[in-house]
Amino acid sequence: MSNSVGKHSYGEFGDRKEELVRSERLAFTGRIAASIAHEIRNPLGNVSMSVQQLKKGCAPDSPWVKHIEVITRNTERINFLITELLNCARPPKLNIKPHDIHEVLESVLDSVRTKIVSQHVKVHKKLNAELSIINVDNEQIKRVFSNVMINAVESMPEKGEMTIVTENDRDNFILKIKDTGGGIPEEDIIRIFDPFFSTKSSGVGLGLSICYGIVVSHDGTIAVESKPYYGTIFTISLPIK
Ligand SMILES: Nc1ncnc2c1ncn2[C@@H]1O[C@H](COP(=O)(O)OP(=O)(O)O)[C@@H](O)[C@H]1O
Ligand SMILES: [Mg+2]
């Protein structure tokens, strides 16, 4: 089962018609999500300000303090979710510069090392791309790689193998992140890029929609292929301009 989104597609993911429908649907979902998020922001700001005033007027030993803290914590959480949602609907303005993607990958691997080690995941690297210096927004592209790698590691809670493959075709730098985890059921694969779709008990479900927004803003594509009980391959393709 596979699913591919972005401006263009290639190889085994080349069903252009399905891809266009998917991109439009995502753009529509993103616009609705962004307008809802925007509308929630103002009243939420008012709640935060009023709670701060309440806190000021409360004696430190008052029984109300703990309720005020609950409200503060939850308004902060909603604010965080809304900001993430707005970011995935409209990724921030890109700061594009040439970067060696192989170095970027090494630094992302370092940052997820603890999780990799604690879950006994073995990492294989096949960095075969000859042309790996690409114009990207370093911070944003790191976010994409780290979201996809963390998902891969989370799909292998006991142990497993993650393989990072890079290659070039004529116009693109291609990265594949493969895992030997539980895979994605056929009925879920169409929904994994939707905001707030998550099958994890503590998942937010914004990781892949953020990845989608960032990759598309780089004129790239992100595709997924998965076999339940066997594993998943995410393929990110970025144009060499
Ligand atoms: N490598 C993977 N293996 C299995 N399932 C995956 C993988 N990557 C993503 N998924 C599925 O896609 C869902 C959405 O992922 P994401 O947007 O990153 O949100 P979250 O990680 O917070 O759940 C996950 O909850 C999971 O069901
Ligand atoms: Mg995730």
C-alpha cells in the first residue's frame, strides 16, 4: 500500500491523479484548520490574561492556586497545539541556503540517539548520493528528518532496524527512511498526513502534516509505502536546482 503527496512524484509512487486529489484535499484541510486555529487564538489570549490577573490577586496558600495552575497549564497546551497547527498549515518563511544533507542527517541521528539506543534499534546507513549539497532551510528540513526518524523508532518499541538510504536521480536528492516496525494498516495510510491523526496514546498527530508542509514548500515530495507487520518506508525527494 502506498501514498504519495507533493508537487510531483516518481518511480513506484507515480500515480499522478491520486496524488493531485490528495494534495488538494490536504490544502483544504490545512486552510480550515488554520482559520479555526486563528479564531481560537484571541479568546484563548483573553483567558490567559485573566488567569494571570487572578493569580496576582490570590494569596499563595489559597486553595484556588491549584485550579489556577490547571487552567494555566491547559491554556499553554492549547496555545502550543494551535501554534503547531498554524505552522503546519503555513510553514514559516524559508531561510534557504546550501547544506550538505548527509551532514544534516548525521546531526539529526545524533539528536535522536538516546531514543534509538533505549529501544535497541540498529541503524544502517547507505549514504550513496553523490550530490548531497542542496538548497534547503536547515532548521525546517531537520524537523522533517527528525519527525520521520522518531516515528520509525516509535514503530519499533522492542527492537528493530532503521535504514537510511540516500541516492540521486537526474533532478532530485532522494532519502529513504526504512523501519522494520509494525507498519501502517491500509485504512490508515490515507490519513497519516492529516492534522491530528495519531494512533499513539500520547501522540499529537501533527508530525507528518508539518513534514508535508515543509517538504512541499521546498518543491519536494514525501511518499510512504508500508506493509503491516513488516515495516514502512518514507521517501523524501528534494529537487537539486
Ligand atoms: N514509521 C511508521 N510506522 C508505523 N506507523 C507510522 C509511522 N510513521 C507514522 N505512522 C503513523 O502515522 C501517525 C501520524 O504520525 P505523526 O503525524 O508523526 O503523529 P504522531 O507521531 O504524534 O502520532 C502515527 O500515529 C502512526 O499511526
Ligand atoms: Mg510523529
